[in-house]
Amino acid sequence: MESKEQYFKEFNTEDLLKLMNIYLSEWCHRDELLWKQVYTYFYATLIVLFLPNLTIFVDLHLASFPSIVFPIIALIMSAVFFYVSMGYTKRLAAIGDTYQKIIDFLPPDLRRIRISEMSKRCNKLFTQRMSVILCVLMFGSLFIMSLVMIIYYYK
């Protein structure tokens, strides 16, 4: 590890900033891809979940499937949504951590201020990754709505 640190210490600030720009562009790409995929999966699952209810409003006639099939499929889709979204958040976290390592090689006056340094009281609350929190909340809402609709159609 010491040889890597020595290698980066030989970089000047301009080289580090160029390297940071490369990693920042990758982070932006992964962030955009994460949210595009998350919202696509989320809304697709919602449509499948409420498709029997939506057919009334759009005057669409479904084949003779029992209505309980749709929330069961949505439940499975929500599990896939969770797996895929957590995979994307892990990739985003990896590039973010790499970017932070490069920031740490900058002179102290050029480093960004970390949230953990700003807020000591609410440190645990604000240092969690928002992408993970939002994906878990979206999964939880899909999962709960699917269970509620399964119970609704079962009765």
C-alpha cells in the first residue's frame, strides 16, 4: 500500500485533478444509469401491480387471468428490482470511494469537506448513501403494496 501512496504523492495537483475528472465522469454516468434503471423497474412493477385496476380506466380487456396473478408477478419483480438496484448502488459506491481516495491525495486545503466533519450530532443519519436509502424505500413500498394487493384479491 505504501508504494501506491508514494506513487500518488509523485503526482502533482494538476495530474490528480485530471484523474479526478475521469473518475467524476464515470461516477456521473453510473449515477445516471442507476436512476434510469431504478425508475424504469419501479414504474414497470407498479404498472404490473395495478394493471387489473387500470384496465377499467383505459378500456382494455385482459385475457382471463385471475387478478391475483398480477400482484404475485409484481412481488417477484420487486425482488428483482431490489437485487438490480442494490447492484447499481454498490457499483456507484465503489466509484465514489475510489474518487474519495484520490481526493485524499490532494493538498488539505483543496479537499472537499465531508459531511461527517460538518455534523457531529447527526453523523449516522446523514452519512448513509442516499441512493441505497431511496432504493430500499422504493423496494419496501413495492413489496408492501404487492402484499396488500395479494390479500385484497385473495379475499
